[in-house]
Amino acid sequence: MSYRTWLFDLDGTLLDSVDLIVTCYRHTLTVHRGTPPDDEVWLAGLGTPLREQFKLFTDDPAELDAMVATYHDHNLAHHDAMIREYPGVKQAVASLRGRGRLGIVTSKLHAGARRGLRFLGMEDWFDVVIGADDVTRAKPDPEPVLTAMERLGGKPAATVFVGDSPHDMAAGRAAGVRTAAVLWGPFGRDHLTPHTPDHWLEYPDALTRL
């Protein structure tokens, strides 16, 4: 398979932000519910928009807004101090530049995605960035993947979506593109196997061998 369009999730795939996400999630639930839930709860929602995650705890629109605001405030205050590069990821993505079009498909808001890419020194590497606020339906719906592919002029058979979560794999599969599951993020094979990814990437340099 020769890929011409490469789409990437951000958190857990290119950017090691898991500690930041967990800290913000626990802080938000502690503020609004007095105690954070078990880690399995936030892990199940990881990779989906915050409002969808917090709907597990309330259906009040005003409270949802307040919870999202609490999360964002805590995230902004601690963002640059808590995020990290995954070793080898930057070099692997750099090797793909010039081989095709590159895009980001994330459940973060567009501005937050841009901030993470600036931290990595990769903001100018991608031809398109699709955040949760750029579409009507976020992952695991295929709309974000389809939107990125359309803007890049990609064709499904020559497009691969690289991500770490079951939601990434489901979105890519529903969009009709190939999928590649990374194993350096928070999800293991047991979470991803049911979604039958086309490729397994144990280490970042495996990207260059696709």
C-alpha cells in the first residue's frame, strides 16, 4: 500500500498529554462532584469531546458549560509544564513530509490543537488541522476524517488514519480509510483489537515502514 494522505490524532499519538488530561479530568470532577471517578471512566471517554465525556455526570447544559470551563482553565494553567514529546515521533513524522499530504484529526478544540503542535515545533508541518469545533459530529463519527480527507484531496484507499484510541479506529473505519493503531499511547492491544486496525505501530519509527 502506498499512502498519499496521512492523518494523525494528536493526544496520545503525537503528543504525550495523558498526565495533563487525567489531572484536568480529576480536578474538574472534584470541583463539581466532590470526588473523581475511577480511571476506567475517563479512559473510556478519552478521544471524544469534553461535553460528551461530562454528559455521564449531568444533562444540564449550564452545568456542562461550567465543567468544560473548569477543565479548560486548569488545562491552560498547566499545559506547557505537563505535556511531553513521545520519543521518536517527531523524527518519524518529519520523514513523511514530502511523501504526501499530512493532516491532524483531533477531538480537541482547534486552538488547543494548534497550541500543542506549537509546543512540538510541528505547527507548520500539517496541511490541515480538524478540531472538534470544525465539524458537527466528532469522533468516533467519520465526519472529521472525511472532512480532512476532502480538504486534502485524498482518496480513501490511499489514506491512513494514525491514532491511539478505539474512537480513532472506529472513525477511520467508518470513513473507509486504512487505520494504524499506535501502542505508545494510553490504550493497549486489548482496547484496540476489536476495531481491527490495518496496521499496528509499536514504535514511532514503524511509521516510516508503512
